[in-house]
Amino acid sequence: MLRVQLLEVWEADFNLDKTQVGTILGAGFWPFGVSIVVFSLVIDRVGYRAAFVFAFLCFVAFALMSIFANGFEMLYWASILGGLGAGAVEAVINPLIATLYAEKKTKWLNILHAGWPGGLVVTGIVVLGLGDVVIWQWKIAMILIPAIIFMLMILSTKLPTNERVAAGVSYRAMLAEVGWAGAFIVSLLIAMELTTNVINVEWMQDIWVQLGIAAIIAFIYGAYCKSFGRPLFVFLLLLMLLLATTELGTDAWVKDLLKPAINTAMGIDSGWVLVYTAAIMMTLRFLAGPFVTTFKPLGILAISAALATLGILWLSVLGADANPTAMVIIVAATIYAIGQTFFWPTTLGVVAERFPRGGAMTINVIAGVGMLGVGILGNPWLGNVQDRTVVATLQANAPTMAAEYISEPKDSLFGKYQSLNDAADEPPKEHEEAIATASREGKSAALRYVAILPGIMFLSYIGLIIGFKMRGGYHAVTLKPEST
């Protein structure tokens, strides 16, 4: 929430384009995925407390680097450290809750993940309430408060043994649930990000090189665990790429995408829409129990996908509307919020219930792939769509003036692109309307593209429901003690 609220400030202060802004947003997500996957491999051996200490150090580094940032590079690396810390936390809390509440995993994982929107609500109210009274550097420093509190709590807390370890399921058996197919997906995402934005060696940025790196890692992993992976788990991994972009990618961009509509209809900062939708998510996740009992996890996911599709499409229409009404924006935002509420924790619940032998590995790899996907593909893709659509709209609507407001071609993961240049920030009065229209339509197009993703998810969940019904219905797998 801190980073989303400060994007506009950073964009102006450090002269960033939309793709760079998307890359900074993504840098807060993909390291989360790397961290959660790596800790899943060793968490049962190094202990939960070590992961929390690592997270604390990352949060401190994130705050300090952001406060003293002098441009894109420092903001990018600060976001990476913040993402690594967040991943370390989630590498612990997901298997921890699944172990403590083994009989009602989906319900309690939803309650646990009420903390995500809860954090958005609290931070959003504080940051928006402070407005320009406090400089943005002090707002970033606020993250040190919860970081210090959770570190003091963890140092005095006794943490339990993971469910998989207590049942005597071997380390090799845990890895086999993910299999070489799951390892390939994770490795490819990590290879794409590291070779494109970290190592920055040109020949390694070729997709065939990235596929080769992932294939080698998957081969070694498969040779050890001797398993393709559970087919349902591999399928859920692929769906998680769509889910994460739908939920986290849209959340990250919705403030910027709806800014013109919100300002016109309500006269308030568009960040309040994020606070409102997060409050809905937080409340409903606390009340997840009856929904899980009534609709079952896959039913909840199918309903959520349908509502998310409708909500995002509606928001896209409002984003392109020059004169939307406040009530219509609230209704559309409410449908969108309800739709995305149960996505993430219910997916974790399905994985925890169906693959308990996977222990920390399966539940954290699915979360890791989500974060990797939205960080590497989702957020930069949304920013890239905006840049391309804005430029195309301006060229179509005002071809004679467009050239002076369009940048030179730039490289990105999605190929060469052009964006609006600095001159578009303060154009002469006669050009303002054309640029504003192009910007509004570009942002609206980004949301329309996102709506395709939950549509695919809806069809997939319906297919899974039918498949389980043909085999006697969905049920949680009970983990029985076994010899190692």
C-alpha cells in the first residue's frame, strides 16, 4: 500500500515512465516468490524463527533504501529486499496455520489472509489521512513499526513442528508432490526475471536460454524426487499466474487506472477505492467459514472468478467514462472486491487440503508462483499495455501532434514499446484534451485485458468441479502418520 500510494510521487520526482513504475511494483512481488520457494526447501531444517529474523532485516533495509533513493535503481532494489522479507514471512505462516488448524485449513487460511487487506486498510487510512502534511520518506519509515513489533513477538514465541514432519513424511516425498513439472514452472519464472533485470547479460535474456536454465534445474529436481508432480497441483500452478495478476496486479494499478473517474465523480484521492475494496476483503475473509461449508473451496473460486470478471469489466468502462457517477463506481468496486476476496487464501486452502504430504513446499510454491507471475509478467504487462494503448490512441486521434509527445522506442520483456514523453506532462492548452483522452482510454484498455484472466479461471474451476463430482466430490485428504 505504501508503494502504490507513492507511485505518482516517485513517477514525478524520479522521471519514471509507466513501464518503469510497473517494474518497481513487480520488484516487490517476484522476490517474494523467490524467497518463499527457497525457504520452503529449508524451512523445516533452519527453523521458522530464522526466516522471521531474515524478514525483519529485509524490511529495515527496504525502508532505509527507499528513504534515501535517488532514482529508479535504488527504488527497484529496495522493493526487491521488501519482497524477499515478505516471502520469508509467508514461507512460515502458511504451513504454520495449516498445521495449527489441520481440520479447517481453508477457513483459517482465509482468516489469516485477512491480514493482507487489513494492512492495506490501516496503511491506506494513515497515508491518505496524512496527505502532504508528512513527506513521503517518513511514510515509508512507518513500516519499521510493525517490523519491530513482530520481531519482538517472535523472539518470545514457541513455534510448532510442521504437519508433514510430525507425520513422518520424508523430504523426498514432499518434493515429489511438486515434481519436475512444478520445478520447471518456478525455475522458468525466476530465470526470466534474473536474466532480464538482475544479471543483465544480453545473450541470457533469450527465451531459449531461459527455458534451458529451467529445464536443467527441473531435470536435477526430477532426478532426485522421481516425479512429474501431482497433475492437479501443476494445473493450479498455471492458474495461479492468472489469479495473481487478476488480484494483485489489478490492485496495484487500480489507483492510477481509476484516477480520472474518481476525481471527476467523487473529488477524492483514488487511493480510497483501494482502502474500500480492502475493507470488504478483510471483513469477508474473517467470515469465510460459512462460505466454505456451503459452496466448498472450488465453488467459492468459481463464483469469485465470475464476479471478478464482471467487476473488472465494469471498472474498465468507468475508467473510459469522462463523467461517471459516484454510486456506479462504488457498486462496480464492490463487485470487484467481493470477486477477488477469496482467490488467494482459498487456493492455498485447496492445496493444503489436497496435498498435505507436500508440507511447506506445495502451499508455499503455489503462493510463490503467484508472486513471481505478477511481478515478472503481470505488473510490467499492465504498465506496458497502458503505454502502448495510450500511444496508439494518441496517434489515431491526433496524428499531427502525436510525434512530439511520444518517446523513442524502449526495450522491455514484451518487446520494444513507446510511451508518452516528458512534454506530455505539461502540454499546451490546445493539446490537453487529446492527451487526457488517450491516457484515459489506455488505462481502461489495461483493465479490459485483465478481465480475460478471471474468465479463463471461471471455466477452469467449473471443469474441476465437474471432474471431482465424477469421482465422488471434493474432500480434504487426511494425512496419516507414516515411516520415513
